[in-house]
Amino acid sequence: MKALVAFYSGTGNTAAVGRAIAKELGADVEEIETGSGKKPGFLSTGLSSFLNLKTGIAECSSDPAKYDLVVVGTPTYGGKMSAQIRSYIEANKACFPAKVAFFRVGGNVPGNGESVNRDMASLAGRQAVAAADFAEKEVKSGEYAKKAKEFAAKLK
Ligand SMILES: Cc1cc2nc3c(=O)[nH]c(=O)nc-3n(C[C@H](O)[C@H](O)[C@H](O)COP(=O)(O)O)c2cc1C
């Protein structure tokens, strides 16, 4: 099975989880970058996400249509997916394969993981094969590696 793991990461946590999942799956990685190549500041990050805005992203290197599985991951900002991932899904959903999965990385605010993953699936117009929720503290402690392995196992 050919898999792609696509994610945006402001400060590296979602990237760490995305790369761990990709390693388990033997998948290609698409790290979504901003159009300017610079990470937006705190206020712009939080507001654009909270207001469900889209934003400019750099051209992607992988065509999702060439994969059997696409896994999309986002940080949580203002209780929602990042504007970069909203833009990525909107731009690419027509090319997503039937098999998609989602994960989100949040701070330590409980309760919005499920809705972030559900919103990504809804925006993509797909039912997720599986979804996973990671907390920043699990990334910092290294616990995420085991969870990433378990999540990847559900996707194989
Ligand atoms: C502007 C802003 C808003 C945030 N809002 C939330 C939130 O609503 N819920 C949550 O669980 N975490 C929130 N966080 C925490 C991030 O989701 C967390 O730091 C995550 O690990 C960032 O991932 P990244 O390193 O891939 O950017 C927020 C962080 C920032 C910078």
C-alpha cells in the first residue's frame, strides 16, 4: 500500500508525530509550508484557525491521487484545524483516495481532539479509516512514538 502523510506544523510537534506515523507506514511525507515560507505569529495563527479561514500555502510536491492512503495531521489552534490544513484539504480533496485518516496535535486542553478530526473528515468529504489525538506533552515525553505505532497499525 502506497501511503502519504501530509501535515502542517507551527512549532514541530505535529511534524514529529507525522514523521513517526510515516516511518511506521513506510509512507512519503508532505510537510505543508506557508506561501511566504515564514511561520505566522501567535495572533494570526490563532485567529485564522478560529475563524475557519484559508491561507496561502506553498505548492505541494506529492499528488494525493497517486496514493492508496492519505493521512492528514494538524496542530490545534483556537479549537480548530490550522488554516494551512484547511487550505490543503480544500485544494486537494478531489484527489484524495477513498482511504483517508486524520490526526491532530493539541496543547493540553482536553475535549476538542474529536471535533478537529471530525471537521477535517467532513471538509474532505470522507469517512476516516481511523483518527488519533495527540497532546503536546506526549510529544515532549516521547510517549507519542508508541501511539503513532498503534495508529499506523490500524491503517495497514
Ligand atoms: C495560537 C495558538 C492557539 C492554540 N489553541 C489550542 C487549542 O484551542 N486547543 C489545544 O488543544 N491546543 C491549542 N494550542 C496548542 C497547540 O495545538 C500545540 O502547541 C501543538 O503542539 C502545536 O503543534 P505544532 O508544534 O505542530 O505547531 C494552540 C497554540 C497556539 C500557538
